[in-house]
Amino acid sequence: MAFLKTAWLVFALGVLAPVALSSPAPWRCNPSTVALRKEWGQFTRLERKAYISAIQCMQQKPKQLPASEFPGVRNRFDDFVATHINYTLQVHYSGLFLPWHRHYIWLWERAIRDECEYTGYLPYWNWPLWVDNLAASPLFDCSETSLSGDGEFDSSEEDISNANITIPRGTGGGCVRCGPFKDMQIHMGPFSRNLVSLTEIPSPGFEYNPRCFVRSLNLFVATHYTNATLVDRLMASSDIVDFQTVVDHWPARPDGVFGVHGGGHFSLGSTFQDLFASTQDPVFMLHHAMIDRLWAKWQAMDAKNRRYAVNGTTTILNPPWGKPVTMDLEMDFGILGRSRSVREVMNPMTDGYCYRYT
Ligand SMILES: *[C@@H]1O[C@H](CO)[C@@H](O)[C@H](O)[C@H]1NC(C)=O
Ligand SMILES: *[C@@H]1O[C@H](CO)[C@@H](O)[C@H](O)[C@H]1NC(C)=O
Ligand SMILES: *[C@@H]1O[C@H](CO)[C@@H](O)[C@H](O)[C@H]1NC(C)=O
Ligand SMILES: *[C@@H]1O[C@H](CO)[C@@H](O)[C@H](O)[C@H]1NC(C)=O
Ligand SMILES: [Cu+2]
């Protein structure tokens, strides 16, 4: 024991002394230290299980938001859900969509590493790989290394249609009864799909509304709205206005449906279709990691013109009175982390970020 202590002391002095004497070099992100975010299918079985355990760990940790104001928040995972609900009207179909979600998913990655002993990095969902058969994908095959799969068949799920489009119903529609998130309860929502002129968080707000986690895999939506042609088209976007249109309004539609962002959300059924509370589906972070990945790659292809490109306002659907997004604008994340300027999140390898994607 004495020997070990001495050895440790020598080791500590040897390593730490030079650092203490010279002024510490500022921490910099470089290619040898950068974290790699991988596609779910590129994770080993152990890595997938570790990520699943991290989500379950967050669902068991105590919440930080107060029960008085946030009755629907029951655990640490729900802190993320409520924060997303809270900022939904600023950070969707607006100039904040890409920057805000970049930081939000980074906060989640940091939280599972700091609070749940997760040692990996965020995985992503590469939509085109599985559009022909979601149920056979490693993400949704309901195995113990998936994020569960389809819900039970529920005959009451209906097609979604409006004047311009009809989306046939998916193959589930009921509760998820298999895989790691079998019988999981969600606590908040549902919110109406009608986004017209919303200026405050609509009902049910942060109310507690326990019910089962629903999925309905939808191959029509997957093949039509998240396929490889659309991803190629997104990557060929000429500028940020075009890029955001293909993400969220392509073909351009006043109600904001569709685009690859909405495509992913609508391909999984009602829990994930909820604009405010979709964070309750454990695949949320992977879906947004894919969007972040495509944005990061698109930015890097022409950094001079794209690194600091933004367009839009801080209000949903960019009304004429909306406040334009600028680099100095501060974005808030409630209790999840300090505010960040838009400029600070424009590069995944600076300002405290240090990640890239496969
Ligand atoms: C249908 O498309 C037309 C033309 O783009 C548009 O003006 C109209 O608002 C759309 N209606 C709905 C319900 O999306
Ligand atoms: C992808 O979807 C678009 C629009 O729905 C369609 O025009 C295109 O043919 C599809 N591409 C593939 C590879 O399925
Ligand atoms: C966004 O781009 C459109 C189209 O180029 C432009 O008219 C608008 O002024 C831009 N808005 C902001 C807030 O940058
Ligand atoms: C919700 O947003 C408001 C600002 O709009 C902020 O003051 C509050 O702290 C936020 N609450 C949560 C839970 O994020
Ligand atoms: Cu969102």
C-alpha cells in the first residue's frame, strides 16, 4: 500500500508539475481528439446496448424542473422533453431550427456522458438506408439492440390528408410492445397539428398525461420523403434558404409539411409526429443528429460561404414581424445549459464543440 502511494505520488508529480509550471495551452479541437458520431448500424451490439441503457438511465434519474410548474416532467429525460416543448415556437420552421437543435442534441450527448456513464457519442439515423423496410432496420427491428419497433396494430389510426396530399396510415398505430422501450410511458402531449398563428405554448402545455408510447412505421412516408434522392438534393442546395426549404418545406407548402425533417417525424406514427413533444420517442436525438450531420457536411463543402449562413427569424413560420436571426443572437436552453450565441454553434469543431460524423 505504501509503495503504491509513493508510486502514485511520483507519477502525479512527474505528470502534473510541468503543466502547473507552464501556462496551460488553450484546449483545441483537432482531428486526433475529435469525437466521431456514427450511424446506428455502425455501432457494435455493445455500443447500441450502452446507448439504450443511457436513455433508460436518464428515464430513471430525478428531474430538475419543479413539479409545480411542470407536472408532466417525471424524470431527467422529461427535462429535455419539457425544454423542447418550451422553445418549440421559436425553434421550428424558423431561422433557429438548425442552430438550436445542434446545441440541444449536444446537451443531451453531454448529459448522458456526465450523468449516465455513457462513454460513446451520439448515434444518427441515416434515413435512406432503411426506407424500403424500416421494420428490418437495426434501429426499428424490435431486437434488444434496437430502439424498439412498430406499435401494435390499431385500426383507428387514420390517413392524414389535406387539400394537396394524402398520407396513408402506417402499419402500427398502437402501443409499442417489444424491444427495449416496450410498454414505455410517455408523460406529455399530445399537441394539435394545427400550427396556424400560434403565439404561445398551446394546451396541454406541461400537463401530466401518461399514456403509452405509440409507433406506426410508415413506408409510404419513408420512401417518399426521406429517400436518397432527397438527401442528395439537400446536399446540392445552393444556399441556406434552399437548404432549409429542402429540410422543412419541400415541395414548398404553407403548412410546413414536408421535407426530410417532417418526413422522418411522420414515418414513425403519432408520438414522433408531435411537433412539441416528439422528443419522447427515443429516436428523436438520432433523427436530429442526421439533420445536423447533413448540415455540418453541407457547411464544410463551402465553408467560406456557408459556415455562418443563416436565414429566417426567431418565430415559427417566419412571420413578417419576426426578429431576424443574427450571429450575435443568444439562444436559450432553460435548465439544460447556458445560452449560446448563434455564432458559437456554427462550427462542430470550435467554441467547445469537438465532433464529426461518419
Ligand atoms: C396546397 O398547395 C397550394 C399551392 O402550393 C397552396 O397555396 C395551398 O395553401 C396548399 N394547401 C395546403 C392545405 O397545404
Ligand atoms: C424519392 O422521393 C421523390 C419525391 O417523393 C421521388 O421523386 C423520387 O423518385 C424518390 N427517389 C427514390 C430513389 O425513391
Ligand atoms: C431570408 O432569405 C430571403 C430570400 O432570400 C430574404 O428575402 C430574407 O430577407 C432573408 N431573411 C432573413 C431574416 O435573413
Ligand atoms: C421557457 O422559456 C422561457 C423564455 O421564453 C424561459 O424564461 C424559461 O426558463 C424556459 N423554461 C424552460 C423549462 O425551459
Ligand atoms: Cu424540434
